[in-house]
Amino acid sequence: MSETRPEPATAGIESKQTTVGSVFVSNYPPYSIWNDSAVPDVHHALGEKPRPDATLGLYLHIPFCRKRCKFCYFRVYTDKNSTEIDTYLNALAKEVELYSRQPAIANRPLRFVYFGGGTPSYISVKHLTALVDRVKNVMPWDAAEEVAFECEPGTLTQKKLEAIKTIGVTRLSLGVENLNDEILAENGRAHLSKEVYRIHPWIQELAFDQVNIDLISGMIGETWESWRETVKKTIDLDPDSITVYQLELPFNTVYSKDILGGDSLPVADWKLKREWHQYAFEQFEKAGYVISSAYTVLKKDKPSQFVYRDAVWQGSDMIGTGVASFSHLSGIHFQNAPSWGDYLGNLEEDKLPVYRALKPTETEKLTREMILQLKLGKIRPSYFKEKFGADILTQYAEAYEKLQNDRMLHINAETDEIVLTQRGLLRVDSLLPAFYAPEYQNTRYT
Ligand SMILES: C[S@@+](CC[C@H](N)C(=O)[O-])C[C@H]1O[C@@H](n2cnc3c(N)ncnc32)[C@H](O)[C@@H]1O
Ligand code: SF4
């Protein structure tokens, strides 16, 4: 469906209904303009020395899930057997090995590692340790500031959690999403709430540095009553951080296809999803958390960081390995082959599976960092002056003036701060296209 229908940069979030389309902004310029003509630039950059002072991270994509959630837009496979998973993980390890020999990567320390998905916790302990042994052999991460690992609660056992701890994971992120079983089942989640409570004592016992819980505001079937209950139960689980996403329906989800096929789904509108998000943040603040971004709250008395997020939003180098993964190196963005066959085929021939790329201009780099960091709720113009030599308040004057007039943010030149209001923070992704260059305003996002 998404191949034939142009997808605007941002679905109409101000429109009352949740319509089909992408809202969440994860990069800039839009992915749809990346292409194969910039791929030689990637290979050239890999052969050169790295930028001085640039930090490096490693992302490992594990694209397997027990079931496809009806709202999910990630590239995941639910039909791969153990042999196919073995083949994929061998290719993934080989990809890391190939990167480790490139002059731009060789011997650089890793600042962070991120196991994302899909569901990294889906793979067996045997598979996980075999993968980690090979990766650590060429890119050790014992000195990394953060090793993050995404989990679907129902895939965890005590033994698997112990293995996850042993490989050095510091940030365990649990896709809880909701604690109402009817809602979890309706939305096609593979887990029910009892699985969260089953694993909770083991997680506490293992004392990970940081445990995060993901929630979604606006799952199908949600009501005020069920959401209040989920928020309360989440606080009782006592995580170190909580992330709340507002449900969006990009073109490739099961629900989006139902809607485009003519079904009418009882999906909450954006106003209600923001009210639920706001309610959750207020309750979390009362319970001792502080807001650290548009989506995340952190325990006040246990200051912690999210190194991966902050590094990516500050333009750090990051090698994204695995099918369809995104990377950023020496100022160039690139993405891996998005199909199973192409990804594996490249690696079988000992080739890096780079498929499309983009070398952004200096202005595009500035815009990217600025819009991503606005999601933190506060930025300092002086940071951009120092890094890019740009006065963002002049360069983006029109957009800032409009957003200030719309009560989305405050500008305080004296204290060197641009601060989003609560109103602005709750809909930040829908505001960011205001900073896009005119040629990208109506470009399809992905
Ligand atoms: C890769 S998943 C996390 C790990 C694991 N796969 C799981 O779901 O438990 C990343 C997160 O994206 C969020 N997410 C997925 N689809 C979404 C959507 N359509 N709208 C908002 N958030 C979504 C969910 O909160 C999910 O936990
Ligand atoms: S939300 Fe997580 S578990 Fe569900 S399909 Fe997406 S990646 Fe898999």
C-alpha cells in the first residue's frame, strides 16, 4: 500500500482523527530522498580516518517477534525457524566483523551498544551468547557507557535475563505497552500482564543499572478507566524510567491496512491520546519522576542517562547492523538492504549490505540536530552557534515565531534557552516539519 500512495511528512495530527500516516520524526532529511547514488560516499568514508572526537555506537537489529502487533510498523519476522535465525545471526556477526576492519571504525572504542528490534529477547541464550562472543571479539564493549537491550516480556526467562546481564546490559527496556489483558490481546500483543509480573522479581534481583518500561497511549480499546489503571500499575512496578508513545498508524501496520480497506476502528483521536499522555506524565511526576524528553520520565532520586538517544540526537557516529538498519558515519546517513534476501545475499559475498544513503548539507545537519533535540523539551541556541556557527533564532525565525505565537514554546535569549511548553511537548513531532526546507515540506517521510 505505501509504495503507491504518497505519504506526507507528517499525518494531520491537528486533525481530530488518528489517520493513517507517519508522525514520529526520527531523522532528517526524510528517508524517502535517500538513494543509491550516495552509496559510494559511504564506502569512501569507511576507508578514511574517523572525524576527530566523534564517538561511536553499535546498533544490532534483531528482527524477530513471536507475533506481529497490529499497530507495529517495524520490519519484523514472525515466521523464521531456528536455522534461519542462526543464518541471520551469523550474517549479523559477519557484518560487524567487516566493519571492524574498516579504517573509519578499526580500534575505536564503543561508547554505546543498542540491541533493538523486533525483539532481541526473542532469541535463545545459545544464539545470544554466540552472537555476542563474535561481536565482542572484534568490537569489545566492556568500557561502553551503556548497553541497551529491548525485551518483550513474554520472551524472558530467569536464565535468559541472567545471560542478558552477563553480556553487560546496563539498560533493560520492557515493551509492556499496557497492563490490561483485553487491550493487550485486542492489539495483537503476544504477552499478557501476568508475564510482566512473572519476570519482575528476577529483573529486580539482577539489579540492572536502568530498567525502562514502554507504554503506548491510545491502544485500541483504551478508556480513561483502563489507562488510569495502567498508569498506576506501572508506577507500582517501580521502573527507573518510563517511555510513553502516542499510538500512530503508519501505512504498513495491520490496523492501517484495515482502515484503508474500509474498516472503522475505534481509535482514540490525537486530542485524547495527548490527554492520556499528559495524565500519565502528571501521575509519574507525583510519584517522583522528572520529565526528560517528550516521551520519557526518569526517577528523580536515581539520575540516569539515555546515552543512545542523546548520542544519536547529537550526530554521533553509529553503525547500524542488521536488515534495514540505519547508520550515521562521518556525516553520512545510510541504510542497509531492507529485504531478508538482499541483506543475507550481500553478506554471503562478504559485502557490506549498504542500500541507500544521503550526504546532508551543513544546513541539513543543523536542522536534523535541532529538531531531534527539541524533543528533549529544551535547547540552547549557543550549542548550535558553537557547533555549526549558526544563529538558529535568525535562521529559523519564521518557524520559531509561529510556534511561539501558537504557545508551543518560549524563547529566552537572555538565558540562552528555547523551552517547549507542555502543549508543545505533547505534540512535538507534529511541530518539527515547520523547520524542514520547503522542498521537504510535502515529501513522503519513509
Ligand atoms: C521494538 S519495540 C520494543 C521491544 C519489543 N519488540 C516489544 O514490543 O515489546 C519498540 C516500541 O515501539 C513502540 N511502538 C511500536 N509501534 C508503535 C506505534 N504504532 N505507535 C506508537 N508506538 C509504537 C512500542 O512502545 C514498543 O515498545
Ligand atoms: S511492537 Fe515489538 S513485539 Fe510487537 S511486532 Fe513490533 S517489534 Fe514486535
